[in-house]
Amino acid sequence: MQLAMIGLGRMGINMARRLIKGGHEVVGYNRTREKTEQLVQEGATGAFSIPEVVEKLRSPRIVWLMLPAGQVIDEHLDRFKEILSPGDMVIDGGNTYYRDDIRRADLLSDKDIRFMDVGVSGGIWGLEKGYCLMAGGKKNIFTYLEPVFQTLAPEEGYLLCGDVGAGHYVKMVHNAIEYGMMQAYGEGFDILNASPYADTLVFADVAHLWNQGSVVRSWLLELAERAFQKNERLSDIKGQIEDSGGGRWTLEQAIDAGVSVPVIALSLMRRFESQARDSFSNKVVAALRREFGGHETMSVDKKRGD
Ligand SMILES: NC(=O)c1ccc[n+]([C@@H]2O[C@H](COP(=O)([O-])OP(=O)(O)OC[C@H]3O[C@@H](n4cnc5c(N)ncnc54)[C@H](OP(=O)(O)O)[C@@H]3O)[C@@H](O)[C@H]2O)c1
């Protein structure tokens, strides 16, 4: 299929690469032109303005946004809505709040432009391993786009979760689970770090060991092993962890529905607290986020605000 990838950051450029490798035709567009030029070297068609994206696509056009959530998406959709045609399709693959999807799908429907929200997980590893895709929207659009999903995802790695918003809702909860899992690993290693055996324990070896058949084995723990191999006590990382929206939104949903979510709630509070106080558990969480998503970590000698 032919589609445009808008936003060639850590996620978008690798997704475009996987699509090209899978035989799709990608029109790449990025605010900073160097990334588009890079992708052209790798087989994409380059576009250097939004009208050029639309000109280079055949009907019905498919536009996949891989941009930060919020205002940026509204601005792009406003511009695309003006020049796309009825029957064209827009996919938001970023970490958008599901209620924004419902509002935007409604706005685009004025012009009969179809919308799908697709939560994407897999971070910088998705290029090689495939991306887990959580889709929301109409079944007929989902079916039409399935060749694209099949290429991006590993086997059985995509699902229509429901109508518009459902994909990002499921992704939001996925990210909140991630908060809790990373927090638990962080706290476990924090206890080991303060234990009577701290001097002799090698954390990379402990993470490796726990991945050999133990009940807490996981991909996150494999990433912990990698992070400890790079720097055994993470002394180069400041334990400051951003909260990117998903945790707050999940908590709001839990409060509205009266569902008790202590682990997710406290993991979010720890992220707030991490802005003021460093700790070993926070370093582990920051290191894990760097390993899976390429999220920037603060170095110990480069404190925010210094
Ligand atoms: N990293 C992850 O692990 C991960 C996983 C799943 C989902 N996501 C989501 O995927 C989306 C993209 O994430 P990412 O990690 O690829 O981010 P990123 O590496 O920071 O890239 C952001 C992209 O958005 C563009 N951009 C930012 N602000 C813009 C603006 N005002 N106008 C036009 N373009 C703008 C950037 O263009 P420039 O190159 O010009 O700056 C870049 O192409 C986000 O919604 C994120 O939450 C990320």
C-alpha cells in the first residue's frame, strides 16, 4: 500500500523503515527536513510540505501521524482537513488522549475523512521486533488498512479494540501497567542496593538470573540487564522520570469508575516526586525508559534547572 508517515522521530522513522522493507510505498514528511532526506536515501518518497504530502499520495490517501499528543495533532489535522478529500484516511499513532480522538474523528467526518486511533508499543525496538498495535475505529477502515498493520506488527500483534478512541484507551492502560511494572523492578533493586549483600551482588547478573525461568522474567527485566551492563549502579543517570500523560489519564478513568488502582496511582506519584528527589529505584525506571523508548535521561552532572 501507499501511505504518508508524518513525523519521523524515534518512532515514525523506524515505522517507515519497516513499512518500506515490507514492500509498502512511504511518503515521508518531517518538520526538520534532514530526517526526510535521510528516509529518502532509504527508499521513501520525500515531501517537504503538507500540500506536497497530499499531492504525492494516490486516492484514497492514507496519512499516518506519529507526533506528540496535543495541540500539534490539532494543528496538523486542521491543515490536512483543508486539502484531503472525502474517503481519505488519517491515523493517529501517537499517545493521544482517547477523548481527543472522538472529537477529532467527528470534525473530520464533516468532510467524510475517516479516522483511526492506533496506539503503538514497541519503542525503538519495533523496527526489528515489530510493533504491538491497538486500533480504534470502524471495522471496514481497519480491514482496509490491515496490510499496513500486518507489516508493522509481529504475528498476532494487532487488534481492533472497538470504535474510535478504543485503541488509545487500551494503549493508555498499557502504559499505566508499564508504570507499575517498572516501579516494582525499581523498588526491588533499590532494596538490593541497600541490603547487606549490596557489595557483592552484580545487578546485571541478578537481572539475567531472574530471566531464566523465574516468575518475574520479562522483556523489561532483559532491558534492566542491558542497562546494568552499561553502568552497573546507573551512576551516570539521574532518577528523574517524566510523566507523559498516560498515567494521569488512567488514574482519572479509575477515579471516574471507582476502580482501586493503588500501584498505578503510587507509581505516578513517584514520578512527580522524582522531579525533586533522586533515588535508586527512580534511576532504574529512568534507565528502563531509555532502553525501550530512547527517552532521554538526565545525567547526574546535568541537573534540570542548573
Ligand atoms: N518513544 C517511544 O517509546 C514511544 C512509544 C510509543 C508511542 N510513542 C508516541 O509516538 C509519538 C512520537 O514519539 P517519538 O518517540 O517518535 O517522539 P520524538 O522522537 O520526539 O519525535 C517527535 C516527532 O514529532 C515532530 N514534532 C514535534 N513537535 C512538532 C511540531 N510542533 N510540529 C511538527 N512536528 C513536530 C518531530 O519533528 P522534528 O524532527 O522536527 O523535531 C519528530 O518528527 C508520541 O506521541 C509518543 O508519545 C512513543
